[in-house]
Amino acid sequence: MQEQLKAIQQEALSKVEEVNDLKELQAIKVAYLGKKGSLTQVLRGMGKLSPEERPVVGEIANQVREAITTAIEEKNTILENAALEKQLQAESIDVTLPGRPVKVGGPHLLTKVIEEIEDLFIGMGYEVREGPEVETDYYNFEALNLPKDHPARDMQDSFYITNELLLRTHTSPVQARTMKEYNGEKGFKMICPGKVYRRDTDDATHSHQFTQIEGLYVDKDVKMSDLKGVLNVFAKRMFGEDRKIRLRPSFFPFTEPSVEMDISCKVCDGHGCNVCKGTGWIEILGAGMVHPNVLEMGGYDPNVYSGFAFGMGPERIAMLKYGVNDIRQFYLNDSRFLKQFHQA
């Protein structure tokens, strides 16, 4: 039996030395050290040995098992390292190659225009206010001198949720809420940018959802000349120092008197072209002195306080400033369009 054990050891060590595959090495381990392996089969015959031979054979068997196990473990380490090295060679990265460029996005054109307008008015002492997009009929209409069944409501075809809730048609409700908050106790300046909604057919110049920025200045002794001065600064900062403005009479239920503001055409410098339809002027926003009824509903005494309000569409301003001819481009998320204005 001792000769058998030594022969098994020699045979196993020889096979371990020659093997070059981890799966084959595992098969050798099972063939010699497994439950049905050669070494196990020999040891099952130890019961036929004399009591004197058993300890001797047992010690030799342990030596054989340890030698085979050690050889297999060492060979396993060698083969695993070789396999890892081969994998690393196959998956090596050439760090000298130029990296893949990462495309960096930028603010949306509308966002840039809105932030530019906000910065301008913040610099003139205005605060930026926000309000709910789902608004009550009272703040959207009644608090702005548009009572029930007022014909001017038809100009703003609305998305009603209930009889008293709707998607706001303008950001003017934020102005009404701000007046209610101050309750006639002090003057203030504010602008309110945000999304608004109207039932409209989408085309190159109309959208059912768009953005507005409205402004309000309420204080003692506010005059129409103050409004003109502010709008003049706005026009020159947004469209260039050589731009001129003109105010035309108009009508809005929440202002009296009301005006439309035009700027001299940037393309033809006021001489007339297809952009300004030959007039030399382009309409840009509406404004006016706050109606006494609106002041009163906001908690202000119209005999003491006065104010002016204005409203503009950032889409229209962006279209004029950057030569965009279709409002739908702002909402299509077409990267070919958007990337043109990353450095604008």
C-alpha cells in the first residue's frame, strides 16, 4: 500500500506539473483527492492492514495528500495569474490616446432671455415673484378688474378645471396676490416670470402654453413718465442702445391709461422692411397705469397710491433678438436648434 501511495503521488504531481488549464487542474484534483479519487480508494483498504501498519500508512497518506494539495494550489495560483495577465493585455487601455469629448449643454434660449430680463429689473430694484399656475378665477380675472361676464375675458380663451379654478392665462394674478400681501401698507416693485396657458391653435407665432414676464410698481406719486423711462431702459438693454421706443394708446381692463410699446426695427433701423412690415416699428409689449379699481381691490387707496404695470412675452423677445421665426422651436428640444445659442 505504501508503494501505491507513492505511485499516486508521483503520478498526480506529474500531471499537475504538465497541466495548463484551470478546468483540467480541477479535474485532476477531483480524480486524486475527491470522494471517488485514487487516494480515497486506496485509503479505504486500510481496514485490512495490521494495527502496526495502519499508523505508518496513515502518516504516509497524509503526506501524499498534503503534497498533492500543495502542488495543486501552487499551480492554481500560477494559472490564475497567467489568465489575469492575459486578460489585462487584451483589455489594456492606451492612456496616450485622446479622450472622447464630452458634449456640454447650456441654458435654454428662453431661460437665458428670462434671466437676462430678471437681472435687468433686479438691478433697478425690482424683486422677482412667483405664483401658482393653477389659479382661482378671482385672482386671474376679478381682482384685475375683469368681473364675471366681462367681454375682455373672451380675449383670453381659458383652460378651466372647475368653475372657479383654471390654468392662469397671464402672470398678472401674482401682481394681485402681491398687493394683497402688502395690503396697502407700503410701495413695492416686482416682476413675475412664469408659464401661462390659453386655448390657442399652435402655429409659428402662437402656442397654447408660453411664458410671460409682468412687472408692477406701486407707490406714492408714480407717473406715466416713470413707466416710459423704465421701458426705455429695458428696450436699450435688450435690443441695443440705438433702439427707440414709442407708446401707442391701447386698452387693457387692469390699466388706465393703457399703451402698447413699439421699438424701432433692429433689421432696418426704422426705415421699413419685411420684418416690421414696412412701418419701421415692432410691437414688443403692453403696459399702462394701474387701474384705480385694481389698486383698491389690492388694498391700496387710489387717492394716495398709483402705479404702473407692464407685460411681455420672452418668446417674442427671443424671436426678435435672435432671429427665430417659429415659436415652436423653443419647445421641440431639437439639439440642432438649441446648440446655436449656447454662446449667444
